[in-house]
Amino acid sequence: QVQMVESGGGLVQAGRSLTLSCTTSGLPFVNYAMTWFRQAPGKEREGVSCIHRSGARTNYADSVKGRFFISRDNAKNTLYLQIDSLKPEDTAMYYCATTTLGSCAGSWSSGTGIRHWGQGTQVTVSS
């Protein structure tokens, strides 16, 4: 049984940093590129970042480049997302997801090719 559990969200002040975690079990974590998505109320889901199965290559949405940093620990089957200089517009539910490939496809941010989703962790940024 696949389990993907996000944690680390909460209410934070603008300008602060936060690190989200996604702990997985029941799947060959090391085989898959992993992604983070977010969805704010009333908005479409947005692909935030993707990381190659090895961790050697990463991709980011233009809206978060320079502030979001994705990483993974294959020994712990865990995915991370560090968010620096938080802004109120970062307020959203953040989800981790596995892809069906070992690398990030060109369409990674569209949400296609996702094998499993986590349940999400809420990040709320106050101004």
C-alpha cells in the first residue's frame, strides 16, 4: 500500500522560511522523479518543482525560482521543499506526487503522468 504523507506546513509570517517534507512508503521511491504541486483556493493546481530520481537535476516553475528548493533523501524515501522569503501569495495546499518516470518530463508541471498523490499540507502566509 502506497503512503505519501506531507508535513511541515503551518501559519508563518511573510519573509520567513519553511521546509515541507513528504515521507513515502510502499513504493520504489528511488525509481521515480518526484514533484511538488500547490493549489490555492479558487485557483488551478500549479506545478511547483520536480526532481530527478537521483536528485541531480531539478526543475522549478518560473513563479518560484530562486525561493523554492527541492531535494530528496533516497535512503529515507523522503522528499523536501524548502521555501524561502515566503509571500502571502504562497498560501496554498502543497502536495507531493510521484511521476511515472525517473526524470522530469517536459510536461511535469501539467500534472499528467502522476502515479500517486499525497494528501497535502497547508501553508498559510500572513502579511
